Amino acid sequence: MILYDGNSNANDYNRAVPSSPTPYDPTESLWNHVVQVRKANGAADASGVYLGGGFILTANHVSGSRYFIQGLEYYLDTTFNGTGYKTVTNSSNQTIDLKVIKIASPLPALDGIQMMSSSQAATSSYSLNIGWGVGKGTPQTTDPANQGWAWGTEAGTAAKRWGRNVTFSSSFTFNGTVGTYLGTAFNRGLFTGPYADYNNDVYSLTLGDSGGGLFQYVNGEWMLAGIGTDVSHFGSSYYDRDSVTAGDQPDQSYYMSMPAHSADVLRAIPEPELPWLLFLACSAYLVLQRWRARPD
């Protein structure tokens, strides 16, 4: 992840949780639920989100095979689907860029993150992203000059970071791909008024942020709105890609939409494996029992 202020260390471990957090800032729990995915040789690879119950959600194109949560390594539970992972498909049985991974016990002491559902809107919404991508490399000196950075190296700049953004006003699809996406832009003038300082935290996804979480604050809790999957330009992040066209033409980052695909993810997970899903099921059962017991 590259931040607009160019400080690769601003929102990493040293600023995981602000000293006086507000509903607009990441919590320690949210930070801890984002997983680092590493390659077999231990090198940095990508990101994931711990849903709870031993399940991690990441992008399907992520190939790393080692999973670290709060610095501890967890291993595949191969009793799940015979492999420990399962590609997510939509209702038409088409593969989308999501994958569920099951880790073996003992499990991390985390409650899990609830996904947004089809009844909730994730567009035009304030969002936080957390991922294990690379930071900035060298400033861009070719046209347009000084409008962004090349991506750094995995060995030198990959770290866990968070950033702020606002999702596009509508979800969308790509030609040649399957699924519904959310988007954000590397927009240097995104926040105004009392929130102008937030512009330093506006980000662009980079290599290694695939599988990371896009989170939104809904009814008093952080929920998973999307999983990072792609960018408009690979290898660099510009807040103005075109110096000829008036105004900024910022790079874009893309995410698989949870309101569109959380039901697909749940179909890949044996019920009631997720703690929060079991809670919802029990709540629905109790409501039904009360309804049946009404005197009328």
C-alpha cells in the first residue's frame, strides 16, 4: 500500500491503532484479523482476512501457502475440501476471484469479522483498507513527473499498513472477468473540511495487498466490505496519471464486493462453522420460537 503522503512507515506497526481512536480509525481487533500470506520459502506474498472459525478469505489468484496471524504461523486443515482451501463460485457455478482457506487448530483467539450482505450498500462509503503490500519505491520522474511512486520491492518494503478511502458511487463488472467489484481512487483531494488531514492516509493498493480487507463501519461495528484483487496500473501508483487532461486522473484499486458475494463465500463454508454466523442462526431461531409462542 502506498499512502498519499509518501511515508511508508506512517500507518504500519508504529501506527496500527491511533492513540485516541474514533469510529473512523482502525481498532486493534480489526488490525489483528488481517492475515499475512507467505510463499513456501517464507517470502512475502499477499494478504487475507480471518473470518473466524478457522477460515481465512483471500483472493483466488493468491498462490502463497503459509499463513501468519499476529506473527504466528497457522497450517492448512486438509480435512476441509481435501486440500485445506476452496475456490469460491457464484450462483451459476462460475469461479470468482475469492478463495476460502481453513487453518488447523489451535485457532487464534479472535472473534472473526462479519461480511456485509446483499441488503447493505458498500458504495459511496468511507472505508479502511488493511493489507501486507509493498510500500513506495522511487519517485516517478517520467511524464507526468512527481505525481506518484514506483512500487518498492517485496524484500525491502512489504509491511502491514492501513489507509483511508471512499468507494465509488456504484459497483461494476469487468469485461472478461466474473464477479462484481468495488473501487477506490488514489485521490489526493478526497477529504475536505475538518477531515482534510485524512488525505495523507489515502492509499493505492500495491503488490501484496491482494486478499487484504476493505472494511466499513456499519451499525457500530467494522464489517468486511471487499477483498483487494486488482489495480488499474501495475508497478506504480499515481495520483495523476495524465498531465495533459485537466484535473487529476488517479490510479484505481479494485475489490471483490462482499454485498454481492458474501452469500457465495458462505456456500463454500460448512454451516455453522463461523461463530458470528452461528450467533445469527441462533438469534433467528429464538425470534421464530417467540413468534410461534405468541397468543395470537
